[in-house]
Amino acid sequence: MRSNSAETAAIYTTGLTQLRAGHAREAVATLRQVLNRDPTHVGARRNLVRALMAAGEHDAVIIETTLALRDTPESGEMHFLRGTAFNALSRPLDACEALTASITIDPNFAPAWLNLGNARMDLDQVTEAETHCRRALTIDPDLIEAKVSLGFVLTAQGRLAEGIQVLEAAIQTNPGHVQAHWNLAAATLLAGDLPRGCAEYEWRKRHDLFRRDFINLPGPIWNGDDPAGRTILVHAEQGLGDTIQFARYLPLIARRGGTPILACEPSLIRLLSTIENVQVVSKFEALPRYDAWIDQMSLPHVFGTTLNTIPSPAGYLPAAHRDNLSPTRRIGLVWAGNPLHRNDRRRTPPEHAFGPLLDLHDCHFVSLTPGRTLPGTRDPVRNLSDYADTAALIAALDLVITVDTSVAHVAGALGRPAWVLLPYAPDWRWLLNRNDSPWYNSLRLFRQPSPGDWGSVIANVIAALAG
């Protein structure tokens, strides 16, 4: 028997009030009560979807929009929220379908064009992504999120000056927009403007993607002032490769009379402890006494780094002993990155792409990809307990060929030759339009000429080996 309609209406009103007040999770619970009483309540279903979206419960949005669209298939908003949830769940094909349905119903809804552009970008359809972002801005010139996305799309195409201009305009409109500053950091760093890029990169600490990497340690934050006579704790953040890359700054603190302590992942302690005058500890255990602290990737900023003043590009880790593994050319191969990395699908080629490389008869390929075996490689990974063991193996090799992952940084920090396979839109640290790296003298970069074209990258590597 259906409950009293007046009571149901009162609960519904409470749910709307909670949603309008920004109490999304409370609204979800309340609106579910309404639907338990009356499963046909269209308004409760629609506002439940809105509340779930506001609460970030994207899987539930998919479920509820499926139900809502049975009753109101011509609701452009429900298709829009469904597509937005698919975007958040990294399901761009599904997002494109839902968002296309939304703009078919309402072609003047700018946010749907924007999110369709974001989904196209996730599919590396950069031309379509730019078109959709611009369409959103034509409809609503004040939609700052469209400016921010357009700046990202232009940056991914290598059109850095245009991207920077668009992002500057967005920041002028909303100086506190975190994603705009983050995208501007990527664009200016790719352009090689390290002072400006590193300053903008400080906005990562406010970004939802990276906030979990930061903790508020007690004591003052070091701002780069004179460290003489003080102990400076450097707290590692983000990926293992980042920790290795920016460990080069620790000796600079020691040279200025400070005592640097790096708190990092345990798997890096033995490797980075080889840096002279640096103490390395686990960031997951009780920290030693210190006078000031700093997040590690803020070091280039406080040191005022430019492309011409990057410290120790020739290497800053002592090379380990070299063993004779094979009389032929010995090449370490990393063909895959961490699958949990948010950009791994772009930076990791399909395994079959390496077939022509592994067919070379004058090369002895050694697997450096943890826990995985590729036919044609020798697999010593089970003997590698941490990155110090990886470094020892790299020191025994003639060359490392790797995707953009931490092993590239180990090789570069050791000053050992490594060839890095890069996607068309690379991470900011690799810059654009060059085959060398100012961060590591021993690295050579092989870039995709177009998104997804790993065949050309491998062909260029084979040609370089033949040369």
C-alpha cells in the first residue's frame, strides 16, 4: 500500500532543501526514502540523480539515469548527467553516446558540448575535442570550464602559445580556478619556461587528483632560504619516477650547509641512500627531527630552476658494478608502465608493437618490466627486490629502452644510456620537438608522430640500433 502522499511530499521537500543547501549525501538518503514510498515519483528520481552527481557517486548515477530515462527518454539533462558520469568513470565511448543524445535534444546546452569535447579528448580525437570546446564557448562565452579544457586540448596538440593564451584568459576571469592553473603549469613547463611553470605547478596541492599526496607536517615550510645549520625534511610525493628525478636537489641543500632528509617510498631507500650527505627514510614511519620541511616537487621552484640550471644532468647516483650478461648487445626493455597510472593507456604501447624489435638477432633483451614477461626477453625481475637492484642491473646493460616510467629516471640518474618511448602528447618534463632531455644527458627520446602511432616509434628505434 502506498504511504500517505502528504508525508511523501514533505520528505521530498526536505530532500530538495538538502540538495539546494549543498548537502548532497543527505539529499541522496532522503530522496531514496521518497522512491521507496513511491517508485514512480519522477521528480524524486531526477533530483536523486542530481544529488548523486553532486556527491560524486558516478556508478549510482548510471543506474539511476537508466531508470529515469525509461520514464523521460527526452530529458536532455538526464542524458547529460549520464554522459558526465561515464566521463568520470573513464568510459569515453559510453560518454560520447550519452552526450550526443543530450545535444540532439538540446543543441544549445553548452556544458554538454564541453563534456563531449572532454570525452573526445580522452579518445585522442583532438580535432573533434577542439571543435566541441569551441562550440560550447560560442553558446556560452563565459563557461570557464570550456576555456580550461580548450587550453588543455591546444596544449596536447603542441599549440602551446595558443593554449597558454586561452588559459591566461580563464585565470583572468577566475584567478582561483585550480584546473586552469594546473593546465597552465603543464603548458608552460612543456614550453620550457620552468620558472613560470614551477610557480604554477604549486597549484597541484589544491587539485583533487593530487591532494591525497600532501600532508600538513608540523613545523615551518622551507621556502629556499639559507639552510645552513638546519635539517630540511623533503617529503616525496606522486610517483616513484618523480622522487628519483627530483632527488638531484638534495645535494644542493647539503652544499649550502643544510642537512637534507628525504622521506620516500621504502622501495627507493637503498637506491637514494647512495647520494652523498643525504639521509633517506620511509615516509610511512615516524620521521626524524627536522627544522623545516618541503614537498619534494617544490624544490625546482624554490631553487629558481631554468632549463640551463637543472642540477646534475650528467647523473647524480653512483653507477653500480657491471656484470657480463651476454656477449651480444645487452638491452633492458620496459614495455609497460603501471596500469594504475591515469595516463597509462597513452604511454604503454600494445605488446605486439614490440614484435619487430624483439625479432632482432644481434640483441639480447632483458626484461625490466616488473611482474610481466614478454616473449623474446629474458626475465630476471624475480631477482629484483627494490630499485637498488634495478640500478645494478641497468649498470650491467649496454642500453635501456623504456616507456615513460620510473626506470627511465633510474637510468638517467645513473648516467646510463636509455631510449625513452613517448606518446604524442608527452608529460611536461620531456618538453616538445627535441630528442634529448635537459634533465638527463644520457637519455634519447623517441616520440609518436601522431596519437597512437607506436609503429613509427619502434621503427625509429630499430633504425637507430642499426645505425
